[in-house]
Amino acid sequence: MGVAIAAALAASAPMTMLVFLAMGLGLAAPFLVLACFPPLTRLMPKPGRWMVVFRQALAFPMYGAAIWLLWVMAQEAGPAGVLATAGGALLIGFAGWAWNAAAPVGPDGARTVASRFARATAFAAILGAIAVGTGIAYAPAAAEATRAEAGTERFSAGLLATLRAEGRPVFVNMTAAWCVTCLVNERLALSSDAVREHFSKHGIAYLKGDWTRQDAAITAFLREHDRDGVPLYVFYPPAGAPPTILPQILTENIVLDAVRPD
């Protein structure tokens, strides 16, 4: 729903309400159908042990999400950020263990000294995790992949203005390490041989902005184009012609059609 929410926030008030109404109706549709046609409930699987197994199986996509977010942290804050994240997760896990494995309360309902100590230890671990998490914000940024990526230049408003003043066509890609849509678009569309060959043949400058750490210059560029998030793809034709904003979901043909000379 990230793309739909981002589009809704950038649209007019009536369109925003329409998008959220459509999302609400979509989420409620299964319940509405079953309420209107109760016999359909007979087609639903009966409760049983499979529900416990299914619930446990759903933990693995969450583990995968945690791995992906750890990779994002590596892009944002480098090894120091990964170490801090892993340390914070360890402290949270220890706090949960200490809280639940505390000595039981006494027979009169009062907590024992060991129980109080265990709960205090859990509270201290949570405070430690918060402190570690706060420190991630001050970790040095990892080297940006855009600097070493062949065929791209790091986005800046000054460079964009210079290239446009020279009359060169420019393709701007605003992305972020945590943006799955951005990564898929780059892999399937922007990094294809046909697109790269077309950019090179027609002298199209490829500027890439990394919004992973909420860069202020990129935020300003997004706001100029009525966007509150990434991805954002803008093509500036040569000779100062008006720019074209591409869709958030790209294919190779969409990119080539947008940048192809008239």
C-alpha cells in the first residue's frame, strides 16, 4: 500500500479521500461478502492445529523482513549501524526473557527479591536498547553506491541546472535503499542493456539521488514535484523543454518511450 498512500498524499483532497475509501473497501470486502452471503462460510477451512502451524510459518516472512531491514541499515549507517542494530535486538530479546523468566511471586502475592531484580534488569535492558537505537542516528553514513555505479552521477540541484543550461537531456532517479519498488525498477528497467545503451547513444545524463537518510536537497526536489516520497523519475528533454514525470512502476518500454527523441 506504500505506493497508493504516497500517491494519495501527493494528490488533491478529493482524490486522497477516494484512494483511502477504495483501500478501506478493499480491506472490508471479504467480510462484507461473507456477511451478505452466510452460506459461503461453509467453504472456509475448519479451525484446527493447522492454524497454529500457519501462525508459526508466518514468522518466517517477518524474519526475512528483519534481514532486509538489517541490509537497509548497512546502506544507511554502515558496519557501525549494523552492530548497533544487532546489539539493540539482543538487548530487547534479553529484556523479554528476563521479564518472563523472573522468579514467580511469593505465596502471599508479593514479588520476591529475585523477581524484582529480574524485572529491573529487563527495564535496564530496554533503556540500553533505546540508547543504542538513538546512537544509530549519529553513526557515519555508509559510502553511497551511486558514487561508484557506472553511468550515473550523484544528484545535486546545481549539477542539474548546469546540465540543463548546456541543453543536455537529463534523467533523474530519486531512490532509497529501503524502497523495494525503487530497487525492482532499477533492476528490471533502468539497468537493462537497452536503456543504458540508449542513454549513452543520445548523451542522456543519468542523475541518481539517494534519499535513504532523508537528504534535505532531495526532499526539496520531491516537494517541487508534489511528492512526499520515492520513487520519483523525471526526464528533462534537451533544449530546456518541459520535464516529464514517469510512472512509479517502470518497464523498459516505459523508460524508452519517455526518453526517445520526438
